[in-house]
Amino acid sequence: MKKLFYSIILMSISLLPNLAIGGPDRATLLSMSCAACHGTDGKSPGAMPGLYGKSSEYIEDQMIHFRNDERKGTVMNRIAKGYTEADIKLIASYFGNLANK
Ligand code: HEC
């Protein structure tokens, strides 16, 4: 009986992290850090180039170019270096798909 009790406790503990997940997916979360400059919907309010309407391929290519210093920018080289290629793909598909919604 005791064993059953403990295994139920253990099971509920191991299920807890799953409850915490939910909310925005990883692509949305990552893209939020770009929103400060490029706007939440990729339509930047000021002098920054907008991302809205640009294709995922274009955004991904530019991020890789910034990361490898093949394209020189003021801030984007440093920013792009903070992301893995997998993250860049996720972010690029997020912004690339905005115009299709
Ligand atoms: C601190 C402000 C800032 C943040 C944060 C920022 N950017 Fe930028 N972004 C810029 C500026 C400024 C440029 C113009 C190039 C440069 O000077 O670095 C740019 C250019 C770009 C370009 C090239 C656009 C074009 O038309 O060729 C892409 C793509 C881009 N950013 C993607 C992103 C992504 C994705 C993120 C989030 C991971 C991000 N940026 C976060 C300021 C920012």
C-alpha cells in the first residue's frame, strides 16, 4: 500500500513539468526578442528595416550572413551570433509566415 502511495506521488511529480508548458511556442518566444526593434508583427515603427512581407528564406539567409560577418550591420552581427541555426530557422519561418496569416 505504501509503495502504491509513493509511486502515485512520484508519478504526479514527474507529470508537473508538462503542466507548466503551454503558452507561446518556441518560435514565438524567440521572435519576441526581435520585436523591440522590428515590431511585434515585423512592421517596425521607426528607422529599422521591417521584416513583414519578407520570405523565410530571405530572413534566414540574412541572419546567417550577419552571423558569419558576410553582411555588416550595426547591431545585427552581434544579435545573430546569439542564435543557433535551428533557432534562426524557427525565427525566420515565424516572420516569413506573418504575411500569410
Ligand atoms: C537592437 C535592435 C534590433 C534587434 C533586437 C533586432 N534587430 Fe534586426 N536589424 C536591426 C537593424 C538596425 C538592422 C539594419 C542592419 C544593421 O544595422 O545591423 C536590422 C536588420 C535586420 C535584417 C535585414 C533586413 C533586410 O531588409 O535585409 C533582418 C533579417 C533582421 N534584422 C532580423 C532580425 C531578427 C530575426 C531579430 C531577432 C532575433 C532581430 N533582427 C533583432 C535592429 C535590430
